[in-house]
Amino acid sequence: MLERAIHLDPDACYQALIAHDARFDGAFFVGVKTTGVYCRPVCRARTPGRDRCLFFQRAAVAEQAGFRACFRCRPERAPGQSSVDAVSRLVGSAMRKIDEGALNESSVDDLATSLGVGSRHLRRVMQDELGVGPLELALSRRIAIARELLLGTSLPITEVAFASGFSSVRRFNAAYRAHQGMTPTDVRRPIDRAGSETRSVLRLVLDIRSPFDSDLAFSFLRARSVKGNEAFIGRAYLKAVALAGSNGEVRTGILTMAPAKGRDAIIVDASSALAPALMTIASRVRNLFDSDANLLQIAQHLSRDPILKSRVRARPALRVMGALDPFEWAIRAVLGQQVSVRAALTIASRLVERFGIPVASDLEGAPTHAWPDAQRLADVPNESLAALGLTKARAKTVHEISRAVAEGRVVLDRSADPETLMQALLAVPGVGPWTADYIAMRALAWPDAFPSGDLGLRKALGGISAKELEERAERWRPWRAYAAAHLWMGLSEETGT
């Protein structure tokens, strides 16, 4: 087996493995030479001797080296590496697109074209930085989804194959056997014999990098829930979604997300109609909960500022919650301009009811409409938008940003270059710096986005000017979005809003 470890200190990795240190979960994986299995550093199996261990920065590299995933610690559930980890912008963008299934129905040439480079260059830089090429990384992601469904559900293997992005059962069986050293049927047999409980629903379990405060995360969602599009049943958060495939087909259904008991993870149940979009769903749920952020590293940096130190200490698990649908949050940012959260939610609910995409469900209390896509809203006359309770100027902004997204002038994609995106957003009539920064922060998970003109942020720092806030925020780079989240949370607790 070939060792490929990039930017890793093997001795430090081994010490983290001995300690089962959750801070390193997803940051590296360990391959055990004598068993041919690779694990997460938090695995509770007996710790192998140092001379039996090889360390890999990514699961796909361990798999390429010939190791198969552990059945105990389930590497496919591990949190990923965050957007500020040491990869180039091009490789990071490619990874995000692959995570969402870009290579399930398209080629590497198509992926490279979407990123503005040649396919040969893309393969080379990914191999150099990650140790694997785009096809190997995509296969690793598909196998991870398949393992989750094989081990956690009773879905027929045929459905598992298509849900994990394979075009045929034959290709799925061959790929799984070559990759894991066993067939999908072999994986199921121990479960069947043991009589373990499995489910017929599409279920994913997505681990979140520690620390994770589920109460804090779900309270954020509850406070901003749009009636008709989102709902809560107990602790479970339900959202109606409409996801378009590469062939233009739109799949609708309900996503149910709930915190796992006794572990830092989110349990995701999806309507069966959403099966072909599971890779996209997994990626977007991770984005929603900011699951890959290294909060300890971020806290260490922000705590150097005396004003932030106490806030970070009070909320060490505070995340910058993201978006399942970037376009939705772009519109919500416009709806929230200069109005209260309650007023913005009221208008958003009317917009969903009037122009949203109907979603059928057998779940009692489930939301009924997915957020409208860009083209759907672009076709709505300004007068109809204003009738929702918007000013004429704000209705025009909603219309203009919808047109810009529908026509491709604004690309609301996490793989987009932030500076280019900001310029495109600011070119849209009615979109100012605050709106553009807020969209970059929530919709695109840009960790350094910072709406310096926000009155709440200035108030949290004693009423300073926007210029003074910008100057102070320079010391918070590259995590100014997290600084903003801490300042907003502190202000909310101080004022009771």
C-alpha cells in the first residue's frame, strides 16, 4: 500500500489517535497496515501500534492507497475540512461541486469548463494538493453515501445504487467491490443476520466537528422559520425543497433534520423522490449547519481581541449558519433590508404561498411549498411582488436579483470567487454592501464576509462608525463572519431581542 500524507505530522497524528481527540475528527484518517482498514482519529477500536499506522489527510487518499472504511467509526460520516483549510481556491471550488454530485451525470471536462480551466490542469492541481484526482474523489463521495444507505436503511440495493449517484446497478456493484473489497450484498448480510433495525426511508447521519451546540443551531432556524416553507415538529426541523437535476428535472420533497442523541451529528431524513439528489442534500445540510468549521482554531484567533474574548468564551460552539438554498437567502437578505425580522418573515411567507413550488407530503404538519427558483421569481411582475407588502424599490430589487441569477450574471454557488461575486451583486440595482456581504456570509459560507455597515454590529461595539468598525475588524480576518455572529448574539442577549 502506498502512503500519501500531505502536510501531516505522523507523530502528532498518532498522539491525537491515542487520545481519540475529537478536535482532529475529519482532519486526518489512519490506515492500519495489518487490517487494511482506515479509521477516524475518534475510533474506539483498539489503538494499533505506531509502526502499523499510515496517516492520510483525506478519506479518498486512504481509499486510493487500498484501505477500506471501518465499520465501527464510519469514516463516511466524518466532518469535512472547512473552507479556510489549506487548499487553493480552484481545488476548493472543485471539491464543493463534486460534493454536490457534479460528476454524477457530467464529465471532468464539464467540471473544468465550469471552473474556467482545462481538464488536464484541474486533474494536475487536484492530484498535487489532495493526492487524488476529481474522478477518485467523486467515487469516494458516492461510496460514502452508499455505505450510509446500506448500513442504515433497508432500501433495496437497486435504489441504493441510483441514490448514491451510479448510473446502473452493475456499475455500482463493480465499483463498490473494487473500492471496498466486498459487494453491497456482503455488507447487508451481517445486518440481516443480526436483525438490526433498519429503515425504508432515505436517512443520512452527518457528524459535525466538535463542539456543536444543537440547541443554539436549531433555535436559529426556529427564529427564522418561514411559514409554508419550514416547520418544526418537536425538535425536528422540516423544510420543503425543490432541487433541479442537470437534465432540468425538478425533484420536490421534504427534508427532516434533527439533532442526534448523545453525539455531535445531524440526522437527515429525505423524501424518496429526492433520492437522486442525496449527494447535493448532504453537502447543503453540512453548509446549513456549518458542520466543518474548526471552531477551536477560530475561537483562539478571535479571543485575541479583548472585546470578543468574553463573547467567544460564552458561546464557544457558535457557528455561522448557512443556507440550503443560496438563492433563497439572497432574496431573504433583500426582504430583510431595513425591516424587523418578524416583518421580513411575514413577507417571505406570503411570497412562498403565492409563488412557491407545491410539495406533496404525507407528514402531518409538514410545510407545503418549496422556495421559488430564480426564473420563477424573475417572471413575476413588480406589481405582484409589491402586493406582498414590499416597497416598490424593494420589489424591483427582488425582481432584478432574480433576473441576474436566472441569466447567470450572478452565480450563487459556494464554488464562486467571493470578490467576483461581490462585484456582480453590487451591480444589481438595490443591492448595497450590507446586502452583498450578508449574502456572501449566509448563502455562500464565506468565512471572512463582514457587513460593516450593520447597525447592530456598530451598536454592539458602543455605537462606533462603520469606518471604525471596518478598521477594528481587520484583526479578525479571515474569520470576520464568526466575529459578526458573536457580536449579534451578544447584542441579542443584552437587549433581549
